[in-house]
Amino acid sequence: MPFAVIKTGGKQYIVAPGQKLKIEKLPQKAGEEVVFDQVLLSERDGKIEIGSPFVKDAKVNAKVLSQGKGEKLVDFHFRNKKRYKKKKGHRQLFTEVEITSI
């Protein structure tokens, strides 16, 4: 089964056709196609191609399934004996995609 390493949203992902993953938010709407052209490594027919920094003419196609927000993360700061407390929450936006082809 072919696989590739792509770069999107400042992170790297190992992907294979049929795989679903949550990545940093993309501007595309649900149902649209997205093409990742920053392929760092590609494996086809047992041959591994390593880019410097990207593999030439390699693309990974994906379909946007949904847009959403992750679960809430709580950031709490406390200083002992100083009456200092700070609490804030955060929900990261994400895009769920399904890899269609490499």
C-alpha cells in the first residue's frame, strides 16, 4: 500500500489512501477537494522517493469531510502565596479530511 509524508499547518503527517485525519483548519468547505503538494516522502511500487525539501511532481489528493472544533483545553496558572490565579480555555479549529489518492 502506498504512503506519503505531507506537510500542512506546520505539522507533518504520514498518510495512506482511505485514511481519515484531523488537520489544522483549511478554508475549503465540506465536500470539496484539496490537494497537498508539499510531499516530503513518497513510496510507490516499493520505491521510496525523498524530497529535498519536497518530492517533485508528487501530490496527495483529499476530500474535506467536515470542519469543527476540538475538545476544550483548560490553561490554569497559579502562584502560591501571591493571590494570583488565571484560567482560560481554548478550542482548536480543525478540518477532517479523507485521503483519496497519492
